[in-house]
Amino acid sequence: MKSEPSALRDFTVDRRVWLLSGVSIGIGVCATAIAVLLLRCIALSTNLFYYHRFSTVNVSPAGSPLGYWMVVIPVIGGIIVGLMARFGSDKIRGHGIPEAIEAILLHRAKVDPKIAVLKPISAAIAIGSGGPFGAEGPIIMTGGAVGSLIGQWMHVTDAERTTLLVAGAAAGMSATFATPVAAILLAVELLLFEWRPRSLVPVAIASATAGILRVYWLGAGPLFDMPTLDGTHRISFAIGALLLGAVLGLVSAGMSRMMYAFEDMFEHLPIHWMWWPAIGGVGIGIGGLFFPRGLGVGYENIAELLRGNAPMGLIVGILTAKSLMWAFSLGSGTSGGVLAPLLMIGGAVGAMAAHLAHATVEAQAFWALIGKGSMLSGSLGVPLTAVLFCLEVTHCLPALLPLTMACIASYLVTALLMPRSILTEKLSRRGTHLTREYGVDPLELVIVRELMSFISVPGVKEELPPSYAYADETARGTAEKMATEGLATLPVVDRESGLVCGTISLSELLRGRIRAVEREQERLRLFGYVPPEQGGHN
């Protein structure tokens, strides 16, 4: 007996996706406005702190005439952020993206309205006072908060509210970097925990909306210009990209461990966490005294690396001072993103390798781009996002194949070395287990008819029981029905005749997973691998 064509489908989507898609357009508009506002606030904060003027012109703290007094400014910013976290909301502390993931997993995608106000303000103060952070994390969190608040106002389901939260987050990233496609992939690889039309379509629409509006409010891309590249298809470039990607995987793991080592150090301090950002500000101020270009977001540093022929002083300063300033201050629990600093550090590693190889100016820019993408891929565990992100911020299409190989190599190294990424480690420390591996549920591939117990005599036509399963539906749907209704056994009904034709129990449903278990056990036997949960090692 075959299933009816309408009984089972490739995708679980209904007409409500039109409603969510329409709302996502509005979320895209709001997230873009927030991104523009936050970037302007960061510029205003930088001008107030370092130049004592009221202006929203983008400037670098490195050109400030304050001299040694620049050491004090990050401390003042840290004090303000600590007070805001203590008496406003402690949710403003941290990178931004882990907090968005936590809201999705643990809080039914509900975000406190205060976060939508306090997070961008605290980030503007932290970065404007010299914090070596990116603006993208706070913008992603704030955009997600707006999506969540709209979802709460509309009284949608938890799954739909999650979609709106992620739509706001993706739109925020799209507006910040002019990377609408990479923002969609980031949502899939890091935030959605599914790949379904009902969530992917609204997120894509919000991201595209933000990408379109960004052209009018912030200008069109690319964000960073690069020299023209030729010959990137050669084998030597591919081999070099693999090697550099593997090295960046090691660097990614080292940066994550260093940042969390500083966080552990702050946890043991005998003072209230409210004062930790101020102590982190001391580290920023001292580091900025020796390397002023390490203060602030530092997009101009990334741009110089990607133009090629960056001075060795800049490269060494990023790899030493900027790395320590970023890890120490972020470990203190202040407000700021990780994306821009990691891109800068990865680009500096690539530029250093090019310098040591006496490469041309164009090749130096190319290897800086490879290092930037590899660092993003390894640190966040998002290889596809890293590839598309680098292409969208530079429009450097000739780098596609080497960039892909480097990002995959970095991703593999960190996956083998690190149990968690720099983002999910924070959730793990809060007691939340998060898996980043997606696969089709084995019960989705098994039909109830294959597992059920048939009755010898078909039932007569009568009123169906309140709860039952169809013989041609998936075992997963039946398992979800049992779980939600607290049942251990369900009668099974033939869809065509409407008669009860058997029963299915929980023990029978579990047999549906045998095929997947056997495949995994065969793989383990073939390679002699013992999983960690059975006493083995990674």
C-alpha cells in the first residue's frame, strides 16, 4: 500500500510562512536602523572619550592627542559598563551571539525588552572608550531582541518566535558588513538548529531587506577593497591555503583557550563582577599605550592588511598587543563582539606568512584574506559562513577555491582539538550541552507500517479513538505524538479505509533507530575507534 501523495511531504511548511515573511521585512528594516544607530553611537562615543567633541564622524582612538591619559579612558568605560550590567541587566555582558543562542535554547526565544536598549548602549560605550571589540555581536543580539519582542507582541509559537529572533540577528549582521548571504548561512550554521523552509525563508527575507537598505544608509559594498589577483587556481596556492588553514586552526584554538583562561582568572578575583570590566579596561589602556592602533574596532587595520604590504609593526602589534588586549578585556565580561578582532588577528597571521615568504603586494593581500577566513571558520565553527563572508566583504571571487580549502582545513583542526567553539564554550560553562551536528532523524525515514503490530482481524468501521497514528506516517511523528500525550501505545489506522489495523508501542518505535545504530557501529569497528563516552579519547 502506497502513501497518499499529500500524506507525506519533503518539507513541513504551511501558509503561516507568508505571515512570518511579511513580518521579517519589517524586522529587516528595524535591524538595519539599529545597526546604523549603533555604529553612529560608537563613533560619537569615540569622539567624546578621545577627542572631547560631539561628532559622529568615524575616527580611530589612535590619533587622540590625550597622550598618557588614554590609559584611563578604557577604565572609565569599563566602570560605566559594569554599573549598567549590575543595575540594569547582566545579560548585556559578553559577546552577544552566545546570549542569542541561550535565549533560543533555554528561554523559548524570549528576550527582555531592556536588552534591546542596554546592549547597544553598553557596546557603544565599551568600544568607544577603546575596547578592542567588534560591533557585530551586540548588533546581532540587539537585532535578535527586536525580532523576539515583535514575536512576543504577536503571540506566535515558540518556533515562530525563534525564527523572528534569528531573522533580526541575521539582518543585523547583513546591515553591518553588507553580507546578506553570509548572514543567512550564519543563521543556519549557528542559530536556527534546523534547515526548514518555514524558518529559512523569513530569515533570508530579513537579511536581504537589510542588505538592500544598507546601500542607502551606509553605502554599498565591498566593505574592504583588495588588489586584483591572478593565478589563484595554481596548485601552489591550494597547498599553501591548506597549510595556512591548518595553522589558523591551531591559532583559533589557542585564542579561545587564552580568552577563557582570562575569564577563569577573573572568576577567582575576590571582588564583585561589576568591577571586572574596569580591570579589563586597565589592560586595554596599557596595551593601547604601546599599540594605539589596537584600540577600538580597528576596521582600518583590516583594510590595510587586505590592501597588501602592511607594515611589519602593524602585523606584530596585532598578533601580540591586540590579541592580549582583546582576550583579557573580553574575559572580564564587558560588552563587545568577537568577529572583527578575530578577522584582524587571522589576517595578520596570513600577512606575516606572506612577508616571511617575500610575496608580492597582491599575494600579501591574498594570504591576509585566507588567514581572515580561516580564523573565522575555526573560531566559530562556521566554514560555509566564513567562505561567503570573505567573498562578500571583498568581492574577491578569484580567492574562492583556496579560501574554501583553507576554511575547511581550519574547521577540521579545531573540530579535532576543541570540544567547543569560542561561542558555545560559554554555554557549556553555564551547564547547557549544545550539539552542532545536524542529521535527519532516523525515525523520519521509517514508516509506522514497518514497525507496527498488525491485528489478525481488521476492525469494523466505528468512531476513531482520540489519539491514533496512521499506518503511512513517519515513526517520528508518532513518537512526538506519544511524547506530547504521554502514551506508551497507539492504535494504528489505515488512511484509506479508516479502520484500525494494528498498534504500535514505544519499544517498537525504538526498533526504527536500529538501522542508524548499526551503520555507526560498523564505522567504529572499521576504524577501531572508541567513543569518549565509552572510555576512549578524541
